[in-house]
Amino acid sequence: MVGKKSKEVSILEEVEELGCWDAEALSHAQESYGDSWKKRGGVGAFMMLARKWDRIENQTKKHNYDIFEAILSNPSNEGIIDDIWDLRRYLFLVEAEIRREFVCGFTPEAPQDAPEASQQSPGVTPLQPTVEGNYGSVAEEDFPNNNPYAE
């Protein structure tokens, strides 16, 4: 049965709880699947994310893209919520992997008004590959129409 939950718990407390559940679910998945999510490198990891998003988009399309309505139309653990869980966990894996493997120069836990965040120049995307093939900061103005692949 679906019903409204008490608003006593803040959204941030819910997010924290979800993070704990995700860590536990990822730990169990690691035992079964290992690092299969990144077996085909960054392109494969992106395609995995894209497939999950495509499933979510397909299921919400039937509800005029109202994701809350789509979730409530099938509130079982096998519905769209399962794809949302998977996507969120895969996003955690992608970010954790890049943080482990590369010095990226970003600290996502810093609020926008923190000194570290304000020292970064506007228009910088920290994880774009540089000309040398390393990952580093690349200014948006280096790319016409915000497209690094434009000729």
C-alpha cells in the first residue's frame, strides 16, 4: 500500500540513509560481479549508465515524464524504482573510480560558497582529457558551442 510518509525525516536524512543502503548493496554486488561494470572501460561504463537512463525514460514517457507518477504506478521493488537504484549506484561507482584513479582537483563535498570552490575559475570542467591525453582542467571557451568534438 502506498501512502504519504511523515515529514519528520528531512530530505538530507533520507539521502544519507540511501547512501548507506547503496554502500551495502554495492558491497554485496561486488562479491557476485566484481568490477564487471568497468570491464570495457569508460565507454562501456557510460553505455551502462545510458541503458539505465533509457529504461527510466521509457517508463516515464507513459506518464508524460512525471517520474513520481511513474514510480507510484508500480510501487514494487521490480518497477522503475529498481532502475533508479541501479543508476544511482552505478553513478557512485563511476565517481568513486575516477576519484581513486586520478587526481581531479575537485572536492564535491565542498559547498559552492567554500573557498576551494570559489577559487576555481568559471568555465572549467575538471575531467576533460587534455591534448596530452591526461585528465585535467579544460576551459569551456576552448570549445565552440560547448562541444569538445566540434571541428
